[in-house]
Amino acid sequence: MNRTIVTTVVLGLIVGASAVALVRTQQAEHAAALSVYVTETRERLEAIAAASGRNEVHPTATGIVQNCAGRAEYLALLAQLDTLASSELGELAALQSACEPFSSSQKALNVYGLETALHELENYLTLAGTIEDRESVLFLERWEAFIEMERTRGALLARQYALQGDIITALQAGDSAAVEAHAQAAQEVNEQLTVLSLQINSERGALTEL
């Protein structure tokens, strides 16, 4: 009887130890998988940010927004805006309607991609139990601020293209006062874009070092 009890106790200890080892192995595998997911998501964030800086979309969103067929002609005419004949202004106005949404739509797609990736990263950090660590908090806050800057840049690009359309319309109407007012507003937007783009480029480089 005593031998039976001892055997039962020993077997229980073995089974218990095996269960503990199994749980620890599963926990280690889970942590390793989460670490991979965090790394991959960070890399996706950086890739989307880099694509946005090149005025491109991340490969996962390629083809969603189509560039206009006359982009080269549109840019060429736009560069000669002050000297265009009436017929050329009409051609530019038509191209403006087709080409205007492209850049701002690209930027909106990139912002959406950044927001999605950051949300996924927050989930992984939560599962890993590191969401409240100082390093994680700082990392997430800086990416949120970066995304907000990209969102602002997208809004400025949309404003810039809209003002270009207003200038073209005013030129067609021969309204020099309106042309001057829209041109001044466009210049202000362009200056804001220049400053903001420099800030974005600087912050993007800093984020890759976190």
C-alpha cells in the first residue's frame, strides 16, 4: 500500500512538472511570436513612412489610386501658367480636374496605412504586457505625432491643388485681383508645406532610431 502511494505521488510530480514545462514552453513560444510581430509591424510603419516621404504609396496599396494619364503634360503646362494662351488654359483646367486628387489621395492612403499599423502594434504590445513601459509609451506617442503631421501635409496638399484650380479659373475669367489673391494663398501654403516636410523628414529619421 505504501509503495502504491509513493508511486502515485511520484507519478503526480512527474505529470505536474511536465505540465509546468509545457506551459513555460508555450509561453516562450508566444513571447517569441509576439516579438516577431512587433518587429514586422515596426518595419511596416517605417516602410510606409519612407514611401510617403517619396510621394509614393506603400506596395500594399499600389493600384488603389491611379495617376492621371496626362500627369507629365499637366505639370509642363502648370510650369508655364503665367504665359499660357486661352486654349492652353482650357486644356490645363481639364487636366487639373483629372490630376488634382492624386497626391492628396496618396497621402490619405499612407496615413491610413500608418494608423492601421500603429493600432496593430499597440495590440501586440498590449499582449506582450509592455504597452505601459516608458519606452513603448514614448514610441507610440511619437508615431502618433508623426502621423498627425502627415495628415496635416495631406490637407495642405489638397489645399494647394485646390488653389491651383482657383488660379486657373481666375486666369480664364481675366480676374487679375482673384489671381493675385489665390497666388498669395498658394505661396503661403507652399511655405507651410516646405517647413512641415523638413520636420517630417527629420522626425522620420529619428523614429527609425528608437
